[in-house]
Amino acid sequence: MSKTRVGIINVTGYVGIELARLLCRHPGVDLISVTGRSAAGQKLGKVFPHLAGIALTIETRLGEVDLAFSAMPHGESAAEVVPLLERGLKVVDMSGDFRLKDAVEWQSWYGHVHPMPDLIKKAVYGIPELHRREIKETQLVANPGCYSTGAILALAPAAAAGIIEPDIIVDSKSGVSGAGRTLKLTSHFCEVDEDVCAYAVEGHRLMPEIVQEVNLVSQGSAAKITFMPHLIPMNRGILSACYATLKMDKVVGNNPKEYLKRVYRDFYTDEPFIRIVDDPPHTKQVQGSNFCHIYTTVDSRTGKLIVLSVIDNLVKGAAGQGVQNMNLMLGLPEAMGLDAPAMFP
Ligand SMILES: NC(=O)c1ccc[n+]([C@@H]2O[C@H](COP(=O)([O-])OP(=O)(O)OC[C@H]3O[C@@H](n4cnc5c(N)ncnc54)[C@H](OP(=O)(O)O)[C@@H]3O)[C@@H](O)[C@H]2O)c1
């Protein structure tokens, strides 16, 4: 049986090349076309020697594929995606262009009028753990942001169980690949090494995605989320520490910590990529893998829920989740091509 032909727009960025790494060994699809402005005409394996075994030339335009990933920057991606949808292709958009359901809110975070507001309704926000059924049916997946993935997975079970107050704090630390491959002063080695800083302190554009998705599952009032991203000197990984006041009257039994664990284990039963772990997780435990490790506890002095999540921003936070969504869209086993354990150390 012939395999589905897939392609990647913008293989020259970190997300694009991570997609290529995952798709080149995926048993259910053939990666047949990749594009990249700065390297068009060159062999993929020459530009990226870690993928030297792939016999593909980087093109200026995507070839004849059935499903495409757009790994373009936000604001640029929508224009690439529309003609593909018109040609009948399935598309996984890795950018922020179709993630928010409200075009006015999108404008306020992205700084210009949304180019295709009608398509926002068509797109499905690609967190399989929350939207599996819709992802299977859609032509367009808006793949979530990296910070958003870690935070939403950490908060969804508590929000759905109605056991937290709406005031939530998400404190996240990200490796530098989260800022992309485009050269910037703030990601120079000398600026990042031996340094930690908070940034986008007045508001980060991935925050409204977290609010949108937490509110969708929430049993309580609308969430008010304070989100504080930090840049730390490592290549990959995001640790998110989430805090909210527990509604003690909603806790069943007399052991809140145990109850919380049960709520999370029940919510993620049979999820192939979520592990509720017994010790505070490390980013290294998921590096290079599509797993999200989640640790829950309760601060008994303050009555606060504490949830820690770790993901690899380029895998579960981007390319891996994109492939997971592709599997669902194509009717393939959801975990196909994503079963590799993390790299350690
Ligand atoms: N990095 C992450 O952890 C992460 C996680 C989730 C989602 N995302 C999203 O995924 C997308 C790709 O992210 P990334 O981290 O891979 O970005 P990136 O590494 O910064 O790649 C961007 C690449 O896009 C190309 N580019 C820049 N401006 C362009 C333009 N105007 N037109 C065409 N190409 C342009 C450049 O390649 P050329 O020089 O070859 O043109 C550049 O290398 C973004 O939308 C990002 O928000 C990123």
C-alpha cells in the first residue's frame, strides 16, 4: 500500500528540522519534499549533517504532497497554509496563526489584523489529550505553542475537576531553542550562558492560548492566569511550575495529595505520552522524546496546588506533537514514529 506523502515548509528552522528528524524514520508516511529559503537547491544532509542519510534536496516550493507541515514564523504561515488547504491538502500549522479562536484577541497579541479570520473556526487546536476527536476530522490543525503545551497539560485535570480557584500562576523556564534559529542578540552564547532572566513580563503571546484551553475544560469561573516565562542556559526543554489555590471543600477524602494524584491519573488514563510521576521531574527525563512528565502535590501550609510539568519544547512542544496530530488526521496509530525514549544524560 502506498504511504501518505508529506512535506515540510521551512525545514531550515529548528521546528522544521526536528520534523524532518522524526518524519524520516516514520513507518507510516514518506517525507518527500522540504522547503527552505536560505538553503534552496542544497542537499538536506549537507545543510544538516545529522540527517546526512536523507536523500532530499531543499526546494523553494513544496512538491506534490498529501499533508504538509508549515514551520513558518507566525504572521507568515497563514499565507502558506491557505493555498494548501485550497488544493485539498491536510495541514499542520506549527505557528501561532490559527491557535486563538478570537480574531480580535489574536490581533491584540500579534500586532496586526488576522489575515484569515474565517479559517480560525476551521482550525482545531492540536492538543490530542483534549481534542482528539476533532483532530481526527479536521483538515487544519493549529499546533500549540511550546509553553502552552506544558502549562495546559499541567492545569487541565485540576480545572476539569473544578478543584482550583481561577487565579493561577504559571512560572516556566525554557531552553534557548524555544526562541528559534533566527539570530538574535538575546540568544548569543555569551548573553545566555550562566544567566537566567524573565522576559515578556508584561504579557507573552502564548498566555491567551493557555487561558483559552483551560477555560474550555474548566468547571469553575474563567481562569485568570499570570504567566512568567524565563530563559535559561540549556538547548531544549521547558519546566512549568503551576500554582493555584485548592478548593478544599471539593477534595474527596482526607489526603489532598493522594486525591490530586488520582484526579491526574484518571484524567490521563491510557494517554500514550503523559506520565504522572512520583518525584519532581527534570527536563532531561523527556529530552528528545514526545513525553510530558507531570508531578502534583499540595502545599499544606498555604492550601496551594503545585503542579510541575516538563516537555521537550521541540518535540511534545512542537514537532512531536505535530506528528502525533498527523497520525490522528491520517488514521494511523497515534504514537507511530514517536516511541523513542528520552536521551539521557
Ligand atoms: N522553537 C520552538 O520551540 C517552537 C515551539 C513551538 C512552535 N514554534 C513555532 O514554529 C514556527 C517555527 O519556529 P522555529 O523555532 O523553527 O523558528 P526558527 O528556528 O527561528 O526558524 C525560522 C526560520 O524561518 C525562516 N524565516 C524567517 N523569517 C521568514 C520569512 N519572513 N519568510 C520565510 N522564512 C522565514 C528562516 O529560515 P531561512 O533563513 O531559511 O529563510 C529561519 O531560519 C514558529 O511559528 C514558532 O512560533 C516554535
